Amino acid sequence: MRKVFATFVFLLLAAMAGLSGCKNKKTTVSNSTYDRPLVFARPSDSIDFDLARAEEGESITIGINFIERLIDFKDGSAELIPSLATSWEISKDGKTYTFHLRSKVVFHDGTPLNADAVVFNVERQWKKDHPAYSFSAPYSYWENMGMDQVLESVRKVDDLTVEFKLKYPFSPFLSAIATPFLSVESPTAILKYGKTIDQHPVGTGPYTLKTWKKDDFMELEAFPDYWGTKPKIKRVIVRVIPDNQVRLLELKKGSVHIMVYPNLSDLADIKNDPNIQVLSQPGLDIGYLAFNLKKPPLDKLEVRQAISMAIDRKRIVDELFQGYASVAKNMLPPTVMGYNSDVPQIKYDVEKAKTLLDKAGIRDLSLELWAMPVARPYNPNAKKMAEFIQADLKRVGINSKIVSYDWGTYLDKIGKGEGQVVIIGWNGDNNDPDNFLFTVWSKESALRTPTNNYAFYMNEDVNNWLKQGRTETKLELRADLYKKVQMQMYKDLPGLPINHSVVVVPIRKEVEGFALMPTGDRRFANVSFRSSP
Amino acid sequence: MIRRLIEAAITMFIAIVAVFFMIHLVPGDPAQTMLGEKATPEAIAAIRSDLGLDQPLLIQLGNFFKRFAHGDWGRSIRSGRPVLDELRERTPATLELSVLSLMISVVVGILLGIFAARKPGGWTDFILGAISVFGLSIPIFFLGLLLVLLFGLKLGWFPLSGRLSYAVPYEPWTGFILLDSILQRDADLFAAGLSHLFLPAVTLATVPLSLLSRLTRSSLLDCLKADYIRTARAKGQSEFLIFLKHGLRNALLPVITMTGYQFGLLLGGAILTENVFAWPGLGRWIVFAVEGRDYPAVQGAVLFFVAGIITVMTVTDLVHQWVDPRLRTSL
């Protein structure tokens, strides 16, 4: 016992002696706002920086700082702008897309950007015999977007020109090109890192990944040879702080400059802080009720209308979302192309709902109200929402029973048509209306098992418009098709749109230039500190 | 000794089988659960074949053992990376936190226990008892938040969260920051590491500390009533020596056993503590794995923890035998 103690004391003394003789690191203090690090905090870490296959939001929304694509979205909007491609042409028949690449662009590893690099990045997701195919397979975005069925060929025309040939006109193609899965990463780096390319993003973006301590922080450093406007801040630290309150305290202290996902209940307190402002923007999502048309009496339009009028969605938004959501009237978020603002809003009207039920000859109606067990951006608490709806329905004489299963079973059952009135929603993969409307409300979707079309809505007109929307290349004509779809869906009411979430981001007032993107991307290239820190 | 190792192996075997069946007890289709509302029939089929769920159960179990024995713990669904790699990256952070907490709780806990036992029923005893009850009953995440608010934000003595500030340069050798700072003779790194470690370690130590102080107190009181203490007194030995040699040494036996058990509890507490303090360790990784329904990752984590606890238990038994000569002969 004594020996152990003596050894311990000795080790401790030795350690202290060792420490006392050690070097003192000097920290350089700089007044330049370029050298001042920007600290961004979020609840969880990125996991996968191979944007060809990355699906998880925290990876994509940070990864776009390293890796760019041919076309990009304008800061803070869904408008398409040139990025690695300076211009593009679409052939008359809508089947050939030609992109002209920006010259003198280099990847972080010095590899020049050229047509070969673009072709490489497309083919590695497509051709199973491509040397890089196996590194990140399966490529689920590629599959989900049906690229195999759409794409005929991709080829280099000259060093700075790439041509895509499609099997048939497919107008969401341009949106697909602007989606992160068709990013352009350095072919040299992909072949060098192989299966670990997801840990080593090498693109052409304004920032490079300097260090990455898992679940802790990563350090982004401005890329000196960036082709575009040079970043205004040299180092960006992206921290992981899982607890919403601790993240907020760090922001208040000033050790964090931008935080995402605050507790909605903390927002009143945040607004009183003189150093903090709260940015907000509509989210790219829709929370809705699906009426399973296969389950009578939900097949009767009057019943669906009555249920819709009986529900006080304003109250749900105010109480469940603390006001940080908007009442929806379409199955498409307002920021998406083709949103139809002419569609009337269904009014909350208890008396009219009762009259409609009488007219349909419905009395003593009992329904199953299905509530999902998990929180989603479009719905933080579906069971609570179900309770609101249950109380509203009771007021018009409809009895409802709340039904819930664990997430997997829930999706499986509603996907097989066992649900009745189903609480569900959709997060957009991109800004294209096709992603919201065709994927969920088409006949094609309804005929799959399990389906996403939980209402089993199969209107032939709507389905034709949705299919035309996939091939029409003129933007205005395409938008008109989707507007017609929304108007028809308002008339048919296969589901009741409830809400679009609102994204809120508290940031320090000394920070400027942080634009909220509809896709949730966090872009740091234009962020700067106001001159006096 | 050998019997102890066989026991450990059997426990591990049972754990592996239990963990294997975990994925099959999940209600609903695991592939569908993992994919969420965007699951397509093709993606579900892909995951099922990836996890081997389309094969007969016994063959799956056999494959599971084979893979496990070869050090292949599967790939995380979330990240697509080997589970073992992900575990390895995060282990030092959790171990460093747990070991420091354990040291705090053992040293402070035993000292407080001794103080309380010196005058049972006295004021010190009463106050220390009250503190222990407080330490045992306060929710750990709440205590963590209070400490962050008070010592981090209001007083500014410690950083609010994180393991090391990005501003401190650090080249990991072993991954244990305090150990590395000593090896690299870097005082700044040591100070920075310790200041980040302090609040989470104290938070995590509260429960075991309170338990150990109570246990030391009662065990010490029992021992001091024993016959051999009276004999020692009759021999005219000094009170201090009696206390230390005959009292404390015997009283510590149950405390050592309990410390081993506490280590298991600490790993559980680490999940909550790591979450509050943004500590990049195993606990938070497991939370993400569970939330993301990443079964291979959860399986790996459970096995890892079981293996860790079995090891600690075995070591505790060995230490116990070393301290208590009576146990040595029984083997």
C-alpha cells in the first residue's frame, strides 16, 4: 500500500516538474476581422462529406462550403445561378443539356476543373464498372431521382464543355444538377482516398476542411485560390453542442456567433438580448393530414371538407409551434417554383362543418386519427397535434381515437393503406415542385407498396399534369401545370395542408452577411464581422 | 482466477446473443424504421440484404459471431463507416472523463465518509448526509446546466462546453488530453484540458461520490465496533493507527467493490453529462445512434460497454483479493 502511494506521489511530482519546464505558446492577437474566427454551433456533427451520396442534413449543409456544383442557388433564395458552369443550353427537344465550364478553376488539391472531372463525378454514381463506383455506393439520391431511367449519356465535348443527353425530356433535370448529389469533387482525391473520400472533401469551394474532431468541432479555412469572391473570414469553426440551452448560453457569452435550432420556448428570452438578433425564414417542408380515400366515409368530399373546416390550424400553429410556423394551403411550400397563391384558404368554420356532415347524411362518425411517434421539422409533436385535432373534431360531433405505433410500423401501416386520417409531412430534398408533388401525390406513387401517397389519391388530370411537369422545359408552362395541380387538389381535398415550419436562427449582432437558404445550407463565404468587434 | 475469466467469457457470449436479437425485437421492419418517410421499396430491400436480414435466423447469428470474432463490428448506417473505428475515435474522451470523475468520487467520497464517521450523529455527519442526499437526487443534466450557468457564464471561471477550445493547438498522441499534455510537456494544453474537464467531471462524480461517502461512513462505523478494534485498543495502540490500520483498511473492502460497480454507472451518467457539456465521447455518439435508429452502431456500443464493464468487474475482483488476503486462499 505504502509503495503504491509513494509511486503515485513520485509520478505526480515528475509530471509537475516536467510541466514547469515547458514551452509557453504565444497567441497572436489580431485586430483584423479577417483573422477573427467565426464560430457556428449546431446540435450534431456532419458524418459524410461525399456529397454524391450524403443524405443527412448536417453533412450537406456544411459540405457545400467545400464542394460546388455546376449550378447553384442565389444567396437566400431558390433562384438558379451559374457556379462552376458559366452558362448552359437546353436543346429544343429538351433532351440535350450543354454546360460551359468556368475556366481556371482548381480543386483544393490543385487538380484543374475540366469536363473530365464532371464526367467522372456523374459516371462514378452511374456506371457500376467505374473505378470509383464502389467507394460510396449505393448512391440513393441518384436512385431516388431516377437518374438511371432519365440519363442516356454524359460526355466531354471539349475541355470546358460537358453534354448530358436524356432519354426523354425531363425538366427537373436542371434542379437535379443544382442538387448537392451532382457536386463536382476532385477525381484525383476520390481515387486517392477511395472509400474514405467521405472524410476528405476536396472540391473547388471557398473553404477547405482543415481539421475535423468528430462530434466536437471542425475548422474551415479559406481556400486561397478560390475562383469567386474571396471569403471575408479566414477561419470558421463549426462546433457541435447538442444541448439547445447550452448552445444558447454560448451564444449569449459571445463564444459562439451563430447557432441553429434554438428551443422555441427560449426565443422570447433571446429577443431581449441586445447582442443577438433572430433571423427567420419559411422552411422547405409541409406538414399535412392525409385522408385515406379507401376508407369510407373519407371517400365522401363533404366529410373531408367538414373535417378540414373543423380544425383550427391557426391555434395549432400558435400553440404547438409558438407561432414559428405558417398555416399552409398547398402541399407545396411558398418558396418553391409554381406555388399557387390563388388557391383559397379553407376557413375554420364549425357551423359549416356541421351542415356539411348533415348534408352527407353522416351521424355519430368515429374515426381513427393516426399520429406519428417522432418529431420532425414540420411537426415537433404529432401526438399533441392529434389532441388538438381530436378536440376540434369533437366540437362538430366526430369522435376520434388517436392511433400511434413506433415509427417503422407506422410508416409500414400507412404505406399499406391501414391509416384513416393520417398526420404526416414531407421535407423537400430540393426546391423542385416535382419533389413535393409527384413523389407524394402521383398515381405512380399510390401504386407502390409501401406508398408515400397515404391518401391513395389518383386523379387522372392531376397525374397527367404532374407527368407533363416532368417533361416541360419552359419554366412558366411548368409552373402553370403545378398551379393547376394545386387548385385541383384544393377541390378534391385528398389531404389538408396544415403548416410550413419557420426556420429560426439566432446570431450575434456583430455578424453580417449570413443568408438563410431555403435548402438549409450554411454558407460562410459572404459572412463577415462588422468592423469594430 | 481462471474461473473468473471463464465467467467473463460466458457473460460476453450471452451479451452478444442478446444484442443480436435486439434488432429482431424491434417492432416493425428495421429497414423501414431506419429509412423513415422517404423509404422506397428498393432502399428497404437494399438495407435488408446489407444487414443480412433476408437470411435464416440461425445463419444470421452464426455470421454475427464470425464477424465479431474477426473484429468486424459492422458499419454504421448513419455514417457508413466501421463501427469499431467510430468507437475508437470517441473512447479516449469518455474514458478521460470517467476516470477523472471516478478519482474525484473515490478520493472525496472516502474523505467525506471518514469525516462523517468520526462523530456519528454530529453536525458534520448531518450536513454531509444532507449533501449526499442532494447529490443522489438532483438530476445530472440539471446540475450540469446549473454549473454551466454559474461557473461558466456568470463567473466565467470555466469554459461552458467542449473538450478543448479550437484556439489551443493539440496534436493527439494517445487521445487523452491530460496524458498527452504531460508527455508533450505542454502546460497550456494541460491547463486548457483540465479547465474543460473540471465541470463535467464534477457533474458526473456527484452520484458515485455521494454513494461512496455514505458507504464508507457506514462500513467504517461497523468496523470500529468490531472485536479486533477493542483488542487493539486493549493492546494500547494509538487511536490514529487503530483507525487507519484496523478500521479503514477493513472498511474499504465493500467500498472497493462498490467502486467497480460505480464505473458501470458512470458510463451511463456519461451519456447525460456528455450531452450537456458537448463532450465528444461515446455517450453522445450512442444517443445519436439510438435517435437515428442505427442498429449496427447501437449493437457495437452495447457490446463495447458490456466488455468494458466485465473488464472493470474482473479487475475489481482482483484488487479485492489483493487487499483482502482471506480471499486469496479461496481460489
